[in-house]
Amino acid sequence: MKAFIKIPVFVAACFFAGVVSCRVKKFIPEGELLYTGSKIDLKAETKVRHLSEIEAELETVMRPEPNSKILGIRLGLLAYYKAQRKRPGLYYRFLNKKIGEKPVYLSDVNPLRVEELMNNRLENRGFFRSDINSLEKKGKRTGSVLYAVQVKAPYTIRAYQLDSGSLPIYKEIGEYMNRSGFVKPGARFDLERFKVERERIDLFLKGRGYYNFNADFLIFEADTNGHKDKSVDLFLRLKKDVPPKSVIPYEIASINVFPHYSLDESGENDTVTLSQINFIQDSGFFQPRRLAPYILLEKDKRYNPTDSRRTSNRLSSIGTYKFVNIRYDEVGKENASDTLGYLATNIYLSPLKKRALRAELQGVTKSNNFVGPSLSLTYSNRNLFRGGETLNVTGQAGYEQQLIKGDNTGLSSVQLGLKGDLVFPRLLFPVAVGRKFKYAVPKTRLSTGVEYLNRSKLYTLQSVTGSFGYNWNASRYVYHELTPVSVNVVNLASTSPAFETILAENEFLQSSFDQKFIGGLTYTFTYNELLSSGIRNPFFVTLNVDMAGNGLGLLNKLTAAKKENTFLGLEYAQYYKSDINIQHYAYISKTQKLVTRLFAGFGFPYGNSVTLPFSKQYFSGGAYSVRAFRVRSLGPGTYYPDSENIGSFFDQAGDIRLEANLEYRFPIYSYLKGALFADAGNVWLSNENEALPGGKFTSGFIRELGVGVGTGVRLDIQNFVIRLDLAAPIQKPYLPKGERFGFDWKNPVLNFAIGYPF
């Protein structure tokens, strides 16, 4: 609720800034100067690598922060000043409460303290005895501070070695140092890097079984004796009085799993031991042979936090449990030595409710400009066969209306559907796969569904779908989805006279609806760095492959079918389709980023198909594509319909699609974000179609791109985004050559959508 309160506050603040004629400087008291910020003039005595990073760190210690600006106006400060008058009124008191900021004056700045903090940061980075001076710059009503920083040549590491001891842990640390090279001779003296080195050593030792070790047990010592130049000998050693149990490795003495754990659990439990793992449960809630493959921990093996974390993630991914807790307890053991410790591992699994019913009411906006409500009801039955299986049955009903100017306005659809998914949290394969997956266990999904779709003024479509496939995470960033069996049977139940006319005028379009059976294979590869906080400029890549009809064609030949190109009496489609989507996020600052997107898709019909099925074709234009053109209004190629009617909606699709987007995203105020963007793209046909002249892909495709630029605002509340984008074309591919380029600012396109475009 607080987020929605801030929206009218921002609008009121903007109105306030526009109607108030007086400026902030008028309210500054005599003898005070409004602080407008500080700058750093950083210079180095010698060439220093990554000097900009040093400057960025120095900027973090400049205090205090000046009063904030919104679109160049200090609204918060203005609201504060207005509220301090004798009779501020309810309006100004309200604004001050929501966005008011106390003034920051030059007298609030302590340059000497800032100089001390800067010097401390520089010494931590190896720059000793730097020259730092501050200069106050004063105007009539404002003031700022300039910090002139002259850094000397930094200290470097001449030698880096370990103070060895008799404990086995020194050998482990030495092995890390020989392999790592993170801190090495010749590098700059850098305390921050040393802290990271300690954490890396700690992580390395934890992976070797040192359960009780801590990074704080390590200390670096620097020795400058005997060196006339600015170099140091760096020594790494263990601190004195480190607890003995912290410098010995630990083995797992036992593994106990509680598959049906509850705090109020009462009753007798049975214990089943499988692969040296004890499964303790009261009623055989989960079959041990199904749960064991998810556990990477092994008895008599050394403790490893990576295996522990992955085991927890794998168990959580089953979908049966709401809590997964792995606890380690130190235990004694007969004939134990002082150089090895032992851990009892207890895995507590708290299940979700077996059955659940979920209802969702959504406001849907699609890339084809259909907008409307949708209601879905999902029944879930978890752990169906005591092996983590999940059955989901979903019924859905929706109504959508298309928001397009022209003859297409008011085109609506009614959609009804029923779908069932049975998910097995393991690999179902004709041949047993004995290997234990290191990162994640693949899931097998069986799906079937029926759908009814009625497009007003056009047609009624009935479809039955079925699929069998797998999905799994190969690593932290890589995800695969393979569906070797995918079937879609479509029945064009009824058509309107207008739609029949459309089909009669375009035999390619008619062919795309005639082929009622689509059977084949699909594969999706996803590489996603967006969820990793350690990657500054992440990539997101998706590759899709869709092949249909080749298996059915082979089956026809092997069985010597009486009627070619049919299966079960239905004509089937034959095509190959593949596309790739690449997105890159370059962070200019914590709140500003430059997002780049490239998309390329290609579909090739063959055999008894002259074009892709209509549901598989590409289109361009709209809120998630080239935003300066309305949905499906680009292409194919240079084709442009004689009039904007329902028929043009189906004509403007293709087998090939190319798009590129560039978007600069920045904050405006609180949850309100802004964007500047440029889009380019189009679709083409792989085969010539006389009904769509200019639609075939040629070597001159660059000159056939639709290009547009624009700006947008987004209300982003915890990743729920409402978006408005206003764009205008600067290149129209359907115009004659020589007339295509030109900024058409008089006919902009306003796009409303849910979520970011990419």
C-alpha cells in the first residue's frame, strides 16, 4: 500500500515544482551556503592500473550527501522550506512529511575528517604518504568542496610466502597458494585483496573438511626491512591460540534423513538403511530409493559445504518440501585420533500439504495487443506415488480484446482450457542411467491438454496437445529443456465468411491452417547470469530449436502408408525452426543500466509444408518488439497491405525474424523509472509468396528494417512492472526507396504493457 501512496505524492510534488515560482535559494539563511556536493581531482605520481576504481572508492567517504535532485529540482528541500513557514498549510505539511529533506549546508561539511578517511582508504590500497588537500568553493548562495589528491607510487609485494608449521593444515594452505595466484609477487599491496584471499582460503579449507575453520584465524604480516624501494615481503600465518578443533578436518560419521519431519511429531519411526543413509520415518512417507539420489553427502567422506548446499537445493527442488534443514553435530568415535574429527549429519525435511487448490485472477497483456482478464484454478497433489511426483490439473478461462486502431479494433477472443501435468523428479528413460548427477537431478514431465479458442469475426479453433520431456539445471547458470515427443492436433472448427475470404486470397496462409497435426521435438537452452550478484554486467541467452515432421515422415516410409504426408488421417507439418535471443545488461551505476538485445530466428518449411504453421510464425512490431510500429504491422520485408483490416493481421508474419534493441534505464523517483530506447527489426519469408510482394528475404535486408526511437516510464514495485512507452519511427521499410528514412514525430505509438520488454 505504501508504494501506491507514493505515486500521487510524486505527481503532487511535480505539480508543486511547476506552480511555485520562487526558488530554493531564496530560503537559505544569511551566513549559510547550500552544499551542492564535492569533487575529486585525483592524480598519480606514476601510472596506476584501475585508477578509476580508486577514485570511486574515495567518493564513498565524501560526507555528507547534498540534498537530492529530481529532474534538476530539489523538491525535498523545497518542501521542507515551505513547511517551516508560520502557516504552511496542509498541502506543504503533507509534502514535507513524504519527501521533505533538511537542508545540508557547507558548514555541515568537515573536510579534514574526509581527508583522514581518504588517506585511510589509500593506505589500505598501498598508497602511503599521499598528498590530500581540500578547497572550499563559495558562491553567493551555494558552496562545494574540491579535494585534490596526489597519490605516490604504491607499495608492491616482493615475496609472498607461508609461515609453515607442523600441522597438516599448513600443507593444505600451501597447496592453495601454489594453485591460486590470487595474491602474488609484483602485485600492489592491497588490504581488500588480502581479505578476499583469506575468505578464499577459508572456502578452500572448508571443501577439504575443515568444518570449524574461520577466515579470521589467518593473519597477514608485511615486512619492509631490507628494501629501499617501495616493496614488502608478505607473510601468511595462523594466529596464536587457534582452537585445536579448528585446524583438523572432519569426516561424516553418519547420515540420518527424516523425510516426514514435524516439530509435533509423535509416534514410532521405522529406520531403513540404503547406501549407508538412514531413512527415519513413521509411515514410509517417501520411498528411500527415490530420495537417496538427491543426497550428495557420503559416509566416511570429508565434510564439504558445496555438497551440503547442493543437497539442500536438490531436496528443495523436488516440490514436496517447504523446509530443508541440514544440521551437523560433532561426535566421538572409537579409536579416534587428534588429527581427525567426526560429524553426524541430520537432514530434516518438512513436507508441504499433500493437496492444494490455487486460484489466480490475472490482468493479461500480450505481445499481440490482446488485453483482458484471465481466471485459472489449479489442483495439486504432491508426492503422488511416494517418490516426489506432482500432479497439477489446471482449468483456465479468459477473455481478451485487441487494442489496435483501425478496422481491427474490438477483435476479441474467448479462451477455455484444461491441462494436466505429471512431474517426476527423476529421469525416466528406457535405459537405466547409473550416473549420479552432480548439480541437479533432471525432471520428467508428462503433459496433456485441450483448448477452445474463439476469435470474434474470424474462427473457432479446437486443439489437443501432449508432450513428454525433461528439464534440468546443468549448473548455476545453464538450464536445459528437452521435449523429444510433442504433439499438437488442431481443428479449425468454424470460420466466418470474412476469414474464408482471407484464406482464399493467400494460399500460404491457408496452408498454415490446413496442416492440423504438428508432431516433433523441441529443445531450449538458457544461460542466465541475471541472478548472480557477483557478475557486474550479466548476459542472458536463450536458444530454441523446434523440429516437426521428420520422424513422422520416416514412419510413413517404414510403414508404406497408403496416403503420404498424413498421420492418423491428418496432414502433418514438416519444418525446422530455430531462434536465439541474447541480452546484455551493462550497469552504469547501481540504478542505471544499458540493456542490449539481439534476436534472430529462422524457420524452414520442407516436405509437404510450404510455410510454417500459423502458430509457429514470427511477427514484428508491438510493445515487446519494435515499439514505434503497432503489433504485427511490420513486414514481411517491404510488404504493406492496401488497407488496415483483419486480413492484414494474418498477412504480416514470416519465417525469418531479426531484431535489435538498445534501452537506457534510469530512476526518476522511488518506484517510478524512466527509459530511452531505440528498436530495429522486421520479418521476412523464406519462400516467395505472390500474395505478399516484397516479403522474401534478400541480401538487402538491412535497408528493410523498421527503426524507431522513444521514451518510456515504468512503475516498478518489487518486479511488478506497469509500462508506458512512447515511440516514433525513423525508418519505414514499406515506403519507396529514398523515402524510408525520416523522423515521424507527428504519429507516435503509445504502448501499454505489463513487464519489461526484455
